[in-house]
Amino acid sequence: MSLNFKKTYTFAVISTLYITLFSTALVVGLLFLFATFSWQFAVAFAFSIAFFSFFVLQYRVEHFIYRRVKKIYDDVSLLDSSTLRTQSITTDMATLTREVKKFATDKKLEIENLKVREEYRREFMGNVSHELKTPLFTVQGYLSTLLDGAMKDKDLRKKYLERAEKGVERLIYIVEDLDMISKLEMGQLNLEYSEFNIVELIQNVFDLLEMNADKKNIILMFDRKYNKAINVIADQEKIQQSITNLVINSIKYGKENGTTEVAIEDLVENKIIVRVKDNGEGIEQQFIPRLFERFFRVDKSGARSEGGSGLGLSIVKHIIEGHNEKIYVESEFSKGSEFSFTLEKVK
């Protein structure tokens, strides 16, 4: 490790001053008591002792501290501190204390972040295992039943094969969503920007999800005041997927006989904000920061019974942030939630 040595003379100068003052005062006192006093002698003695003390102190202390400080730098460099590697060794205790304290604080934060990531990794792996295990066991159960003799019953065979097919479809759905998130995170899913009418796109989403909403008697509301096209610049397919995921999520967690409302508002001159609001279950405040994590569910049992991969909100977040836009969430428990995101508007 090649490190330059940054010297400090403060300690030597102050120590020299103390020694010089004490020695000169002692000599002057002795001269008054035992010999003839001479200012020339006193000044010459003071300069001599100051010169000698400074260089002895600086040389001795410099090398004494340097050896110990260099050991500190060598020890911490083993922890791969790029900050300390690029700095000169200093014997200034205040500077050294600040550097080592900052180094220790940075390492502590790094360790805490690693612990959080490890916990997240374990939870993520557990969630992936659970999500894949459920449809796999379902498919395996139906196929095993058929192989054990149910194959001879034509009606039962058809019913079990159809259920096994649904299990396979769910597996495919989860794997495709995981693949999309991985590509979004690695920047491998290129966004194809184009100009399109966001009003028409939202209406298409409503047409596709109308039957889903009818099953829970949820009214899909989209204000008819948008009689003019509102053109935006984005990846049309990905934005449609984002709005679809948000509306599906709203229906899934919405109350029966409830509402899901989508609105478009001007934010600034070249930005709009799309809001998806419902009067459903709502979300407790402590869960909101984790809403966009993969597989995170507030009510795990209820959510799984509703189906879905548990990746919808995470995909939405990655798509919106991939457009360099912002996504927001506001929710009040038992009163409903609102998800919103910004888009660039064509002037």
C-alpha cells in the first residue's frame, strides 16, 4: 500500500514552547542566584534549547506516531476502504479521529444494509418458493389422481385436466412476471416510446376488466369530461400494463358494491398525473413503504385466495421509474387507497 505521509508540526511547536519557557526561566533564575545575569546569554540559551527541543520532539514524536498511525491505516485498508486508500497518512490526531470515525460509521451502515438485504433475500426466496409450490402441488395432485385410476372416468378426467391446466397457467404467469422484473432491474427491457392518447388507453383497460369488476359488483368510473385526446409520450404497452395492474389490484382488494375511479390531472405544463382510487380495504401506514416489494402482501392469506402473482405493484413501480417518472401511494385503513403516477404530456 503506497501512502504519502502528511506531517503536522503543531504538537512539536507547542511542546517546544513549553520546554523553552521553562528552561529559560530556570536558567535566568539560576543566573540571578549564582552568577551575573546576561540578557544575551538568556536569549542565546532560549534559541538553542528551542531549536534542539523542536527537532528532537518532531523527529521522535513524528516517527513514534507515524509507526502507530501507519499500522491503523494498514489494518483498516484490509477492509478495502477506498476512502482511506486514496488519502495521505496524517499524524494529526483530530483529522485521524474524524477519518477513522467516518470509516467506522460507513462500515456500520454497510453492514446494516447487508443485513437488511440478507433478510430481504431470505424472505424473497421463501415467497418465491411458496408462490411456485402452490400451483405445482395442485398440478401434481390432479395428475397423480388421474394416474391412480381416475383417467377412466371421462368427466373426471376432463375436469382434473382443466384444473391442472389452470395451475400451469398460474406458473407461467408468475415466471413471466419474474422475468419482466429481472429485465427491468437490469435495464434489459427497452422501452419503446411513442405518442398515444392516454384517455383511449384507460377506456380500453376498463373494457378489458369490466367482467372482473362485475363479479364483485364494483363500478369502474372514468370521468367523461375528457372529451379531447390527452396525448403522452411513453411506452404504450407498458403503461397499459401498469394501469391494468393498478385497476386489477383495486378490484382485488376493493369492497363489494364499491368503486374504482381513474382520473387524469394536469400537474405542470408538460406533465400529467394519473390517479387510480378505490374505497376498498385501505392499507395500514406501517405497510405502505413495503408495498412495491416483490411478493409483499399485507393480508397474505386473503391475497393468495384472490390469485395473482404478487408482483403487480413491483412491476408498475419498475415501469414508471424506467420512464424516469414518479409513483405515489396514499391510503387510509378501511377507507381506501389511491395510487398515482406522472407521465410526460405532449404540449
